[in-house]
Amino acid sequence: MNRIQHVSLTILVTLLFLSGCSGSFPRNEGKSRVLRIKGSDTMIRLVERWAQEYMSSHREIAVYAEGGGSAMAIQSLIKGSVDICASSRPLLSDEMRQLAKRYQSLGFTVLTAKDALSVYVNAQNPVNNLTVEEIRDIYTGKKSSWKDFGGWGVPIRSLSRNPNSGTYLFFEEHLLGAPYGGSVEMRESTSDIVSEVMRDSTAIGYGGVA
């Protein structure tokens, strides 16, 4: 795939939201303890590596890590079904209120990493250099054919993460500055988008560099 120019943004600040006070996971004497982490698909590979490293030196603790998106992970933390939320966006004000209501505390956050946003096109697509404005026109629905950018006279398939994703919100707020167009197709994960762009030469997608 060709990397579209001018759109690598050092953004997507990733935060870990720890619920309640320290040592919030069960401490059952003589039994394995479980620590559950849910979070952003942007972070899942990194979190899985952390979990493996932690368990190698804390054999009495089992760490379970899964993705699902930042919004879903934050709600899981609020409900108490996970101990740690790995999010690619800050909490919204309503989420803070819900968290404070359940725990009488916001817990604490730890900045863990930064990612960059990439936009992908198929290697066979003759269009390999788009400006931010042109990407904005594609995703807001102002332009819908690759011919508008010097390419084939075929419709553009614009692929996006779903609204549970912090990447989805960042792309909308900081790159589009407007709602997504009605023809944009949602996908569950960045890997789904990459696979579809590799398969379909008319597709365009975005996601974290990782």
C-alpha cells in the first residue's frame, strides 16, 4: 500500500484509566488473582505485550486483555467489569460523571504512548498523493470518484472505524471538522480496514500507524 502524503499526524494520545484506588483487583489468598484490561484496538498489541511481560514476573496474577474500542472500554470500566481501560482518547464529561458516581473517584490516568494517524490506498491505485483537504472532501461526501483526483473514473469506497473507536472521533474532530458522509462504510478494526484496502483497489481507509 502507498502511504498518502501530508496526513501523518502525531496524535491519538493514549491514556490508561485505572479504576478506583490502587490494588482494586481481587486478592484471594492462595488463589490466582485476575486483572482485566479492555480498550482501544489501536493499543491492543501494546497492551498484550505489557500483559505478557507483567505475568512473567507476577505468576500469581492472570492478566486478560481485549480490544473493542475506547468507548466500549470506558463503559466497561464504569460498570466495574474491568480493572483498567486503555483508551486512545480522553474521557468525555458525561463519562467522568458516571465514573465519579460509581467510585466516588475518577481514579487516575497515565499517559503511555503516542501514535500517528495513517491513510491507506491500494498499491494499484494511481492516486498516491492526497492533501488533507482532498481527504476531507472524500470522507464528508463532497467528492465520490477517483477521477476527481486524477485517477480512475470509479466510485471511491471510503472505510472508517466505528463510532466506538477513539480513532473515529479524532479523525472526525481534527481532520474532517464535520460529520462523516453517508456513504462511509464502518469497520470494526484497523486490521479489517487494511485487509479491505488490500483487496479492493477502489477503497481508502485510515488507522493508527501500528
